[in-house]
Amino acid sequence: MTSPEHQEFTTSVRALLTKHAGRDAVRAGMATELGYDEALWRLLCEQIGVAALAIPEEYGGIGASLAESLLVVGELGRTLADVPMIGSAVLGAQAVLLSGDADACARLLPEVAEGTRTIAVCWADARGWDEPGVYAENGTLTGTAHYVLNGASADTLVVLTTSGLFEVEAAAAGVTRRTVPTMDPTRKLAEITFAAVPARALGTADPAAVTTRLHEIAWAALAAEQVGAAQQCLDMTVEYTKSRVQFGRPIGSFQALKHRMADMYVLLESAKSASYAATAAIASASPSAAEDVWAARIHCSEALTAIVAETVQLHGGIAITWEHDAHLFFKRAHGDTQLFGTPHRPLAQSA
């Protein structure tokens, strides 16, 4: 994860986001129905090819791996831009690939790679991601999928059921979509209801195996995002303590605050290690992937929560004003701890 090629790639993504995804642009995107800046997504797809990274060349992709895709997710975590990277380019594309349906891959993935089609994965019920919220019967889908990333704006819906995976066009009759209110204004989640909607079955892959794999990918992606957000929190805290003067000197010069920022740094570096291990395991389908991803899910969530809490504290009252970004990172941190659920048992018992 620290190869020269990866570092150069990350620098390119960061440069584009620095230019086009500043705080004003992100806040403007938050206020739209989509929840993100369409022009930013188009630039990321056209100039860097972010949506094509983990899609095989035979389906119009670049043929890289999930490792490169999650590098992009990490950089997006620094900005909080809610472009459909995790929801469509990672989970949506992987769901189609995991289905094993070559026809669906050939129809859907070239446009996903171009960024002209977005896919939303419909999965959770009202209680979370342990059970699907939609069931299939006689070729139709009924039920409600909750907490769907970018679900209100997606072009195609891939629905996970206990019977298998199904494809539905988002504009199909009987599909009702609505954006639901969340604590985190930087991330749009949707509730999608199916009323006996005819659907196309995708492949014959074991739905339980697909769900397990998607869960691991989702947790690895969130860990990468959390590391990016934690890095940004530390960076802006250090910068603030250099410029904020109290008692005639920058507050960052006080030993107590140095210690607190050093603790933030240690947490961040350990979270990076956990995230990198999870990404590498997922990308290579390592036998240790489940354990590596669980460790990253737990540690990166705890690390970001602790780091963002210190960010708020060290910024003082300004951190809880709408004008400052610290409260947005605080909300993203707490939202991410619940997104896609959490491991059900301690790692020591995972065997």
C-alpha cells in the first residue's frame, strides 16, 4: 500500500480533490438532491478513472484491484465528498461481478466504469445488514431496503435477497425511493420499497457467500475512509494549534496539547496499519481476510471516534459551529460506526 506507484496515484487523486472538492464545494453538494457534485464525479471518472479501477478490462475497466479503489476512498474520506465511490464503483460493481452473470457484467459494467451509470446495492432491513429487507417470490421483489448508499439517485438497483441477487432499473414501476434523514448530512442514505416488482435474476452464485464477501469489502472500504478522515482531523488540529494564540504563544506549544496530538498520531498510524492489512487481504482474497477486516472495522472506528473527539476539544468552541468542518467529521465518524453493522463476536473467538 506504500509502493511508489500507489503514492503517485494517491497524489494525483488528492490534487484533483484539493482543487475541486474544497469545503465550499462539498457543502454545496450536500445541499443538493444528489448529495454530491456531479461535476466532481465526472472529473474523477474521466481524468483518473476511479470508477473503472476494479472492473476487469473485458468489461471496460482498468483491471487494477480493490486496493487502488480503496486508495481513492481514503482520499475522499479527507474531504467528506459523498460521490458514489463506495456505493457504486466499489459495492455495486463488485456485487455484479460476484453474481457471476457475464451478460449482466457486459451490459452494466462498461457504463459504471465510465461513470455514466451508478448502481446502488439494496441490502439491509430496518434492523441492519444481518438480514435482507427484500424477498423474492416468483420473479418479483417485495419489501424495503434500508440505509442504501446513494440509493435515491442510482440508475440501477442490485438487490440482495436470501434467494439470490436481482437487477431492477431504478425507474421501474413499483419502486419507491426516498432519502431518509440522518445525523450525518454529508452522506445520503435512502429507503427503497419494492411492491411486487419484476426483477432480473443475476447469476447463480450462492447469496450467502456473496453477502459475506460484500460485507468484508464494505468494512474494508469504511476503514480506508475512516483513516482518510482521521488524517484530515489531525492535520487541521495541528494547523489550528499553530495559529491559535493564548497567553502570548501558540497553544500548540503547550506540552499538554503536544501530548494529546501525539496520542492522536499514534492512533492514526495504528489505524493505517489495520486498514492497509485489511485492504491487502481483500484485494488478494487472503485466507485471513475475515480476521483482518474485522480488526480494521473495530480499530479504525474507535480510532476515528477518539481522534475526532480530540479535534473538537482542541479547536474549542469554534468546532461546534456550522462554519467549521470539525462537526461534520464528528458526525461522519459516528455514522460510520453503525454503517454496514459491526462484528458480532470478539476477534479472539473468530476461529
